[in-house]
Amino acid sequence: MKKRILTGITTTGTPHIGNYIGAIRPALKMANSEDQSFFFLADYHAVIKNQDSDKIEKSVEDIALAWLSCGLDPKETFFYRQSDVPEILELTWILNCITAKGLMNRAHAYKAAMALNKEDADKGISMGLFSYPVLMAADILMFDSTHVPVGSDQIQHLEMTRDIAARFNHLYKPLLTLPEPIIQDDEKVVLGLDGRKMSKSYGNVIPLLEDEKVLRKSVMKIVTNSLEPGVPKNSDDCTVFDLYKNFADDNSVSEFKKQYENGISWGEAKEILFDAINAELKPIRSRYEDLIKDKNYINDVLSDGSKKTRLLAQEKISEIREVIGIKRIS
């Protein structure tokens, strides 16, 4: 039996190489002809934290183009925008009606938001934030997803989805597939310019789709210590070396390590890193530049993706309506 692997794509901000290393590249490697791969742009999830309509629209387009430029094939996968499949929201309501509030109370994001507002625990907590695990469950269960890639901090989301699906199956009929996790390498933290985790919120990112000049400028901003050329350097505690390992084979990494031991200058080390990153990103940038010239391309791709995806969603929601008693009167 083919696996159905579903990947949710966060639609906030502009993509950077941390996104590429941590999410885009491994997800695309996982997609193959033997399994069915679903990739969706989680724009309804984005509304939970962002009410700027212009930013939402721009980010969805940028993120979609980034994944397509990196090699996502919309003809071989199901690639769609969450908001283009209204059956997902219908399923969300149905699942809301069988999901216990106590289960939602245990969600990490809700508990973290509560902890930030100890004096007024519910201040700033919307129903979207509180109940987003149900929307996430609908995203997964709508397409009988068998596997979902997750990091260790996201395992709870999948466990809650399984709990919700099991509750539905117990109340009505075993229609919903209980998904299995594909545990991603959560030990892998992509370091940013300042040595902290690369994040837009820290402003320490290296852009994914900018030109070579901007890319080089970003790499040259990486913070290093003050050791001079000729002085041996520690590759185990260095952002430059850590990033290089993501863009080079084992032999090149070993050679780079020797150069550290021999006292490579920081300027030369950063140039080597830039060359490695640029070599991998050059065809991606070229593809991106071609795609943005066609103003209708992204809309056409998402339109085709939603049509293909909705055929599955409509069939599934019809079965679900039938078992919960919402059906045509004969």
C-alpha cells in the first residue's frame, strides 16, 4: 500500500536557508513516485498570528514560489492552498464537535500563551490559537494521510490528531486513518548570523532567493571570534563550519576541518562557505527568476492543485456526512 505523506508549509515571512535546510530539502527528498505526497500552504493557520492581509498574501506567494523553485513538482504531488479546499473547514467543525476541551487545554502552544499572561491567563488568546490543533487534525485526516513528518516538538500535534480520529471512529465508523509520525532530525539546528538558531524573529537569516551579491554580503556578516590568520581554530564551535556541513560532502568537510587546524583566515573560510551555498542555490535562483516572470503561473499551479485535491476531499466529506447523519433525505 502506498504511503500518503502530508507536509504542512508555514506561510509566514520570506524563506531563508534555514527553511531550506530544515524543511524544504528533506521534504522534497522524501517525495517519490512510490508514495503519494501532499504539500499544503497553511494560510488559515497563518491568520492565527497575523492579521495583516497584505503580508499574508505576499508570504503565501513567496513561500509557494520558493518550494516550486527548489524542485517541488506539482504534477507529481498534491500541492494546494489550505483555503482553496473548503471541505477542510467543514471537517474542522465536525471534529470540534467531538473534541474534548480538556484535550485542547493540554496543547503546548496554548499552555505557553497562558504562561506568558499569568495575571490574566486568557488575555490575547484567540479561539484560533486555542483550537488550532483541530484544524491541524482536519488537514491531516481529510486525505487519509498515513504519515506526517514532524520534529520532536510537534509529536504532540500528531498524538492529538490520532486521539481525535480514534474518538470519531469510536462514535461513528472507522473512516479516519490514524497517521504515523516520520520523526525528523530535531538535533539539527541551523545557526544564523549571530550563532543563535536562524530565525526571522532574530533577524539573523541568510536569504534563499536573493542574488549572489546579497548572499555574499549576508555570509560575510556571520559573527566569528577574533583569532587571526595562522592561528588554529575550533571547527566544533563555529557557525561558518556548521553551516558549511549542510552544503558539502564528507571529503570536503574533512578538508575544511584541516584548514581550520592550519589557521585559515575568517575571510577565506566565509568565501569557501559562500561558494558552497551559492553553488547549490544558483539553479534554484535561476528557476525562481523564470517563474516570477509569469504572473499567472502561481495562480494556475494552485488552481490545478486545488481541483485535484478537492476531488479527494469531496469524496471523503461525503462519507463523513453520511455517518454523522447529515445527508440527503431520500
